[in-house]
Amino acid sequence: MAIQATNSGIFTVVAADLNTGFFVGSGAYRIKLGQTDTPIVLAANDEGGTLTNGWNHTGTIDVGDMDVWSFQALSNETIVVRMGELVANSTLTPYLRLFGPNGNLLSQYGSSTVASEVTARATNSGVYTVIAADLNTGFFVGSGTYRIKLVKTGRPLVIENTDAGGLMTGQTNYDGSLDVGGMAVWEFTACKGDPMNLGVGELVGGSSLTPSIRLFSWDGSLLKSASGAGSAQISLVAPGSGTYTVVVSDVTAFFTGSGGFRLSVNGLTTGLKICPEGANTQNSYVRLTGADSPGFTLLTSTNVDTPVQLWERIPASQFDIYDNLNYTNSLTPVGEARRFFRWLGP
Ligand SMILES: [Ca+2]
Ligand SMILES: [Ca+2]
Ligand SMILES: [Ca+2]
């Protein structure tokens, strides 16, 4: 059972038997509470806890079990969570529910026998809760092992060495493989006006994979998505300067597809970028984006010959939650019209 509390206080659960309505049954049982915005305490040999952005977690749903996972999200971030059974044709019907910090159910899916996806855009910052369970024919009789993965826009992204995804490095091709219910994620930085060309195609022609590509803006909004039986392409001009997120997944009906894929891009990269944002007679504007290198300090000066000790320091605290810093450079007095930036290593 699932309810949303209308009052604060002590709630009471009565667990009993209802065997054919005459209370003749008996037996040992397991009972578990999942509560939003509440620390998760795990029993031995159970699964749940913190979902790491980009990481594959695994668990087991025993009959009647549910695993409680949670993570922090910031307002406006887009959240995607996928779950897939690890053993093909297990009785598990993967069932996901996503709850917001205020306890509202934001998304749920349990209609596929093999995989599930829930997605939402955060309207509040706080702790989000995901309940992974079974919905086999509606009577919770299924069980099995599963994989679960969270992807959300915004950093950091943590990817296993054995998994595809992460920070784009300027390559044109990234190969990977999607198991049922899998998902791969990359990030890159771009300046407003930069061309962004992305394509995904199955590596084995005619595989069950229906490749899908989703591109999210630095502010968490979905910019564009595309899918196809064998391939899909996205082509657009960056509408702003910042960190972009790319999600590759399968969108076969009921998420039953799987297979190898190749993501092809126009040399997109991750890292600090200094993006011109225009000028008027008084000021020029730049946005610095992608400044997430730990221990590095960004320095600026209007005179490149100034000794490095005298350059103005821009601490990480001046960057916003998107790792962006909007910088206004006064064009007056004359001689201030140029501004230089440099990284200082740790
Ligand atoms: Ca479990
Ligand atoms: Ca199944
Ligand atoms: Ca296909």
C-alpha cells in the first residue's frame, strides 16, 4: 500500500492474514517501509540507498520486496531512472516509482516484463526517492535481480570504467552496449552558437535495439530527442553556453530492446570554455562555463603582461550551480577593452 501523509504524527500498520477471508492462514513474513525524504537504513543483504548519477547499481527484489533509493537533485534538473531485469525472462516485472522532496508521486511505470523508466524535471531542490519493486500481473508475485541507473542533468557524472559514457573528449565516435533497461550518458560543454551534431546507430544491423538520443540543456530542459529502428540524429545550434547532457537508451515498445550502439558527434569536448555573449558600447559580456576542475583557480586580467600574482582570482564559489560565470568587462576607460583568462593549476 502507498499513501501520502496528510498529517504529521505516528502511523500504525496492522499486518494480518486474510486467507480466503476466514483468517485460517499463518506464516512468517517480511515487512518494509519506504518513506520519502527520510534516511534509508538497510538490513543486511538488502539493497537501496544513494543512487549515484550515471552509476549502475544492482539489487534483488524478493517476493513482496521493494528497494528504496534516493538522491539529491537541484531545481530544474531533469531526472531519468531506468531499471532492467538482470536475468532474461525472470518473473520480475520491474516497477519504478519516483517521488519528489514533498512526497508527491512524479512518475511511475510497471507495464513491461523486462524494464522500466521514470522521468521528471525537478521543481524543487531536495531529496528524491525511487522505489524499485515488482508489479507482476498486479499481484506482486514476481522476483528477481535488477540493475538501476540514475541520470540527471548537472554534475558530477560518475561512470564505471567498464561502462560507456562520461565526459566527451573530442572523439567523433563512442561505442557502447545497452542491456535491457540500460542507459548511457555523456556531458560536454559548448558556447552559444556552436553546432551540435549527434547521431546514434545500432552496431549490429537489425538488432532489437531502437536507439534513442536525448539532448538536455545546461538548465535541465530537454532540447531535442530522436529515435529510429536503426539510427537517429540530432542537429542544432547551442541556444546557450553551458554543460549539455546526452542520454542514449532504447525506446522499443515496453523497453524490450538491447544491443551495441555507436554515438557519433562533431568533436564535442568537455572543459573550460570562454564564450563571447555579445557587447554594447559600454561592456562586453562573456560566460565562462565548465569550470569544474578541482584545485584549479581561474585568473583574469586586462593586461596580459601583468605578473601572475597580480591577476584577479575567480574562485569556484563565484560560479553558479551550472558551473557558469557571467562576466561583464567594462570597455571604458580605453585600454580595458581586452580581458585575458588563465588557469592556475593546483
Ligand atoms: Ca532487495
Ligand atoms: Ca520479467
Ligand atoms: Ca533495431
